[in-house]
Amino acid sequence: MLMDKVLTEKEQIVLEKLIMLFVIDKMEIPLTEDSILDICSVKNVWIKNYMDCKAIIHDLVDSKLLYKIGDESEGKELFNLTYEGRECLSNLYRRIPLATREEISAYLQANRLNVKSSQEYSATYSKNDDGSYNVELKIYEPLITKPMFVLNIKAPSRQAANEAIHKWKANAPSIYELIYEKLINID
């Protein structure tokens, strides 16, 4: 991020909060905390410190500039801009350097579908006492925090579990469609 002047700590915090609001606005869909952290702090250095990035999310919620959809007990929280968050951004977005805004816009345009699909199709595994692995595959609707489809399978090894997860992420829509057509009678 190019800067003409050195920012005070307070100015840097304000800039990072504006950057996060800008990212969420440009994505045009609610984002999980993991997606926000990944976009802003892991794959890019728009917010340099990962823990600061995490704190900013919750500060913006507390300030009513972001709101949560769902809760942790449901397994998935999504964050989106409030009306106040949009107003704040529209009044202050010019504080984000033009080069940074252009970089963010280009990154999000190139990666929007990957971020969206990573939030819609999730997969995890856990090891069983017998050495096998339980693989849990889920599909979420974009604005719903509870999965609309869950598939649990048992894999004989960690390699097989990882392979199932990799194939799920590449083929989830077609697998869901096949299962749905086989189980639900559409007349």
C-alpha cells in the first residue's frame, strides 16, 4: 500500500476499518469471518496484522457498521454492511488511497467466484478411533447460515478424506444435483 505520508496509529486504524468496509461492499455478498481475514490479511496485506483484522471485524459490529447473520452455535456467521456502514463508507472512502482501492477492486473481481464458492461449499474431516475418517460435506445458500445439504461419509484414510474434500470442492453442484434428482420426484 503506497502512502504519501506516515499515518498515526489512529489514522491507520481508521484506514484499515474503511478498507474492510470497502472489501465487504465490493464483494456484494455477506462474508464469513474466515473469508474476510483471508482476503484482507492473509492473501493480501491491506490489513497487515491478522489479529488486528479479527478485532476490526468485531469493532465494526459493535459500532453497528457491520451486522451478523446467524450465530456461532449455528456453525456459520456471515457479516454484511449496515445502512450506517454504507453511509460511512460513501462519505469516507476517499481516505483509502486510489491505488489501494484499485488493487482491492481488481483482486475482488478476479477472485469473487472463488470466495463465493468457498463459502457455499464446505468440507471437513475428523479422525475416528479405528483410524478411519468422517468427512462432512455441506452446501450453504448464500444468505442462509444453516446448511441446506449435508453429506457424511466415512473414508478409510486421511488421504482418502482429503481426496473426497478436494473432489467435493470441484464437483459439489453436480453431486448435489444428481442426489436431488434421484431422491426428489419433480413432476
